[in-house]
Amino acid sequence: MSHQIVGYDSKVEGEVIITKADAVINWIRKNSVWPMPMGLACCAIELMAAGGSRFDISRFGMEVMRFSPRQADCMIVAGTVTYKMAEVIRRIYEQMGDPKWVVAMGACASSGGMYRSYATLQGVDRIIPVDVYISGCPPRPEALLDAMIKLQEKIMKEQSVKNLLKELPDNPIHRDSV
Amino acid sequence: MSEKDTNQLIGRFKYLSERDSVDHYAVNCPSDHLIDFCQILRDEYLFDMLVDVTAIDWDVASPRFTGIYHFYSTSKQLYLRVASDCKDNIKPSLPSLVRLYSAADWHERETYDLMGIHFDGHPNLKRILMWDDYPYHPLRKDFPLAGIETPLPAADVAEQTKVKVAAAPMMGGPFVSSGDGKMSQTEPTAKDESWNESKAKGS
């Protein structure tokens, strides 16, 4: 079977590109990331700036900010996560359909930042799996764009077909974030 | 408040006493008279705005808790600070001013949340910043800045993620400025960086 030549008539079939399913799926996914702005503090202002005309996140195919988790696949956690808010973030994350990614924007979302206090979760990765961390307090819009491009590179390396068939564990927090 | 008015205030209300202050005029008022006094402040002295309600924890001193009220008169453009000690050190309480100033509502809830002062007569005295089941009042002197381990507010999320409200890693903190010298050289830093989350202090 492996050496069999497949007959192909370009007049009938048109032009064909031969590739891997993973490459196609990832290419589609990476250019249509729909972020969900989880704006919790001042980082959200920079996130808004990144969405504005000056920095223009749409150049990279991920400008469709959706405020419903059902319509988004990338949560941008922008700001300080308090313990009171952690529950909400977790629930919203769970409401997002697979595949989904998380960007921890800024020092607070990444590690609690300067808030070493009783009220602040010391990094959103304790409650949801994070794909990309951005340093800064707050990070500039360029840093966010860089992180989103890094996320696109990461998406390109995913084994999407394999993941499609894989049964997800009940507890996605302990899943290796692909 | 002009000198004349203040003397009037202390002279008229025998239960008041003058309070040290570096800015605005301030008086001490016993909690029994607080409502009556504030009613007169609002209606006769035209202090129509309650700017802030907060409290002080004096730690080991007694009375331990003092409620602080900042009033402002929009017509006279004057501030007045009223302080009122809580009689009980264990279960501190003050009368609620919500009936007089609706602004007191959230301020008193915050003071209750963070300091644990009970405001008698408040229509909805529940926590405003921390979640309802939180067992402590974090701005009290005996509460550590890093926090105390408690369960996460949502039981199902806590079970899934195995996350607790943990004491924040201080990593040699708290991060405070020494306060003397150039600002560029006295940025808040940890005093002792020899320990961190994975390496215990003094090990």
C-alpha cells in the first residue's frame, strides 16, 4: 500500500497541496485566536491599547475579543487575581470550549506580583494552566503582541490530531498544557 | 472650622473632647452620643457629607478599636474628624450612621470586613471585600500581612485544583523602603533574601 501511486488528474481535482493534518489544523487555529479579555487591573488598559488602532492586534489574526467564554479560545488574564476572583476565573475557563489557551499578562497574573498579601492568589497558574507568561507591571502592548505571537508559535507545534482523539482527564489543571 | 465654631462645639456638647490633629479639627465622641451628635452636625452645622469611615486598631492598648469619621460641609467647605472608641475590645461595636448618611453603608461594611467592628443598626452588615465565609479581619494588628491558610471560597474549585488560600510567600519581605536617602537608592526591597518558598527561614 505504501508504495502505491495514487492517480490524480489535475483537470478534475484542481490544484492540491499535500500536507499534514496537524499543520493545517494548527495553521487555522493560530490565525483565528479569539481572545477573551479577563481584565482585572491596570494590565487591562494595556490590553485595550493593544486592541486599539495604534498597536493593532488584528495584524496577527487574533483581534476578535469576545466577552463570552463560549465564543473565545484564549483567555488573557490581565491583572491581579484575588482569591475571591479565582473561582470566577476558573469557572469562566471551564466554560471555554477546547482547544483553549491562557496568557498570564503581567507580574500579578504570573506570580502575584507586588501583592504578597492575604487577598491575592500568587499566580493564576495555581488555578488554571497557563501557556504564556508576560513580564512587566504592566507590560507594554508590544509585550502582549510578542506573547501572542509566541502563543501562535506554540499552537503550531501542537499535536492537534492526537489531542483530538485523546480523552481529556476530568481535571484539566494537571494536564500538561500541550 | 473656625476657632469660634470649635469652641462652640466643645462648649455645647459636654461629652466631647478635643482630639490631637495635624490637619483638620477633630473631636472625640463617646459611642453612646455618636448618633445624636452626628444628627446635629448634619442638620445644624451643615456637615452634609460623610467622606470616610475607618477605624484604628491600637493593638494592646484599651480601648483597642477607635472608629474614625470624616465629615465635610459642602456649604462651609470645612472638614471635621470625629473619633469614637469602641467599648468592647473583644466584640467591638459602634452605632451605624446609615440612617443619617447613606454613604456610611459601604464604608461601614468595609470597616466591619477588615477590622471586625460591628455597626449596630446597619441594614446589611456583611463583608464587602473578602468573601462571606472568610474567618478573619485582615487589617487587625494581630493578622499577619501574608495571610493565614484557609479554604478557597468555592469548595468545588478547591477540590479540583487542590488550591488553598495560603500565606503569601514573603521571600524576606515585607518589601519596605528604608525611607532615608535618595528615592532611587531606597526602593522597597526584601530585608532578608536568604529564604524563600522552597527554602525555610533560618535553614
